[in-house]
Amino acid sequence: CALPIFRYQYDRKNARIKLYSDNKTAMVTSDIYETLTLRQGTVRAVSSEVAIVNLRNGKPIITSLEARTRFY
């Protein structure tokens, strides 16, 4: 049985973009803060995310995504 979600908050902070010398690849890093409030209590998490973005046919495509999440 799925638990009802009463409240969800999402905030992305500290976004940084590093453009590589080929001008078609970038590394995007950021911190994601999430709070999920249920009837049973509140769960908080912070994730450090690293995405590799490539320009293909004029469009940005995420080719790699890694995140490390800590719950508290």
C-alpha cells in the first residue's frame, strides 16, 4: 500500500558548469536538497550530483549522471 505524500520540497543549489575544450561537452555539478513529509514523519536528503552533458545535433543530452545521497 502506497503511503500518501503530504509535502515534498526540492531545491537545487551550488550549480556549477565546466565547459570542456571541445565546446560540446560540459560537466554540471550541484547539490540537491529534498524533504519528504509523511504522516509517520519527515525524511530529509542531500545529494551531490554530477552530470556529463554532450551537445548532439544541436541539442544537449545527458550522457552520464552520478549522485551520492545522504539521508538525515
